[in-house]
Amino acid sequence: MGQGYTFTIEPGSFYSFEDEAALVEQCKAWGLLSEKAAKTKTFYYKGNGLNVPCSIIGLADPITAVIEFDNKQRHCIHPSYLKEMQASTFGRRVTALSDDSTEAEDAEPAAAVHAEVQEAQEAQVAQEEVQQVQASTPDEPAAEEPAASVPESKPEPTAKGKGKKEKIQLPEEKVKMTATVMEFTTVPNHFSDTDDEVIIYEAVAITEPEIELGSAWSSHSATLKKLDLAVGDVLTFEGKIVAKKLTKHPVPYKINNPAKLQKVTQE
């Protein structure tokens, strides 16, 4: 594995699993491990003519896994696509190209599908970067209307000021938090027939140190589903909070891998 792979989509910032238990829990949520699994397993990357082992080391967001090859290169991939690669038929479909030229036409659609997935992943990463830039940069008046824009330009510093207030210094490690369930919703998943389930919270706050965050979201994982949550439920938990907007929702923060979850009893 001396030479690098040119197809890889290197992750920017991503969440690394703190231990194997967190990795196993996330793999169950993605459908990569059965609910009875107690430990992870070796996964194989079979795209781009390869069939090599890889390790899941983290996630860039709820629908993007980060894998690492033996040569330490990292790659962003959708969990559903990685799951397809674990099937024995996936490998046979690729090797058919060299075994029988008459089967090459059947294998070409598979290569086309992979290319489309790669392009979609790159487009998704680019779109998220644009959304982050747009979220932190206030709209400016059009250059063609300088005279009409003069009176309206005065509130602009206030808009910038609001943006600065929202840039809270978030802790790097897991912290104790409280949150109230505000909404259950879904976000589009371009790599699957079903949308991804998420929970939106309000009154989100870090208890140690005390920081009020407002709204945040998390994946509606198998662990959270066991709590039978309802709108209005108050939770206490430990988790990592990161600045990550929810697709098509004005929610600026994401809660990663909440643990030690407890519902607060309402009197």
C-alpha cells in the first residue's frame, strides 16, 4: 500500500469514536452491525477495483462515515454504500470485468453507480461548506443600488454583531447537558430510499460550565428510541456539541453520541 488512492474524499473535521462501545452503537444505527453485536468487525472497501480491509474511525455527520485504509488514508463514504460492499455479490460483479468480456456490459452500470455516488458525496460536502459560509456571512446589498441601499446599510453592523454572539466557544470534550425535545423530523438522504430520522431540541444548555445554546439536533439513534421520547420531554445526558447546521432547518448545533441519558420527571 505504498502509493495513495486518488479517489478518496478526505474528511475535514469529523467526530472520532471515543471507544469501541460508541463505534458499535453507531454501526448498529447505520445497519452495519446487528443489534446483538458486542464488538465491531473488519469491513472491506470494494470500490474502484479494490477489495481491501478498512476501519471505521468516525463520522463527519449522521449520514457520512469516515473510514481509514491500511496506508492511513481516510475516506468519506455513506454507510449504506459501505454496507453494500460487504455483500459477496458486490465483489463478483467487479471481478466479472476481467473474467469474461461478454459480462463487461453488465458490470459497467455498477461502475457508473459508484461514480454517481462519489460525485454525490463530493457535492454534499461542497454544499455543506457553502451552507456554513452563508450562515456566518450576512447578505450584502446589491452593488447596482448604492443610493437606495444607504439607509438600509445601517442595521448591517447589528446583523454582524448577532453572528458574533452565536460563535460560542464550544468545549472539545464531552460535557453534561440538558435539553427539551421540541420536534421529531427527517432530513433527505440522497443515498437511500428512506430519510434519516433526527430530533430537534430547544432550551439546550451545558451545565458544567453553564452555557446556554438554544436549539440543537441529534440523530434519532436506536439508543434514543429506547427512551420512547415525546415532545416536551426534558433530558439530561453527556455528549459532544459541535457547530453543525441541520439541513433545511435553522438549528446551528449538533449533539454527537449522547450517553448516560435520563428523562427528567415532570411534576
